[in-house]
Amino acid sequence: MKNADIKNLSAGDLQNNLTSMQAEYTKLKLAHKISPLENPIQIKDLRRTIARLQTELSAKQQQQ
């Protein structure tokens, strides 16, 4: 997800995306521990996307 896409989301959408991304992140980490993923960069990208979502969500909550 790009920063421009994230900034256009509402606080509720950000929260929904954040929970789904966190669930996917834990699933990928577990799968990687069992057997290595073909593309382990996915884990890093997902972690960074989660951080972007959390940053934008906290910024929107402070504006309220």
C-alpha cells in the first residue's frame, strides 16, 4: 500500500486494514519459521506497511 492510498483512508478503514495486515504478518512469520518463504522480503514490506498504517491512524486520532 502506498502512502498516498493510506492518507486517503478514514480512521475506521485504517483500523480495519491494520488488523488484517497484522494477522497476515503473523501468518507469514509463522510460515517462514516452518519452511522458508520464496520471497522473505514480503515480511519486511508488510512490517513497513503496518508501521505506515499505525502512523497515519495516530495522526488522524490526534486531529480529532
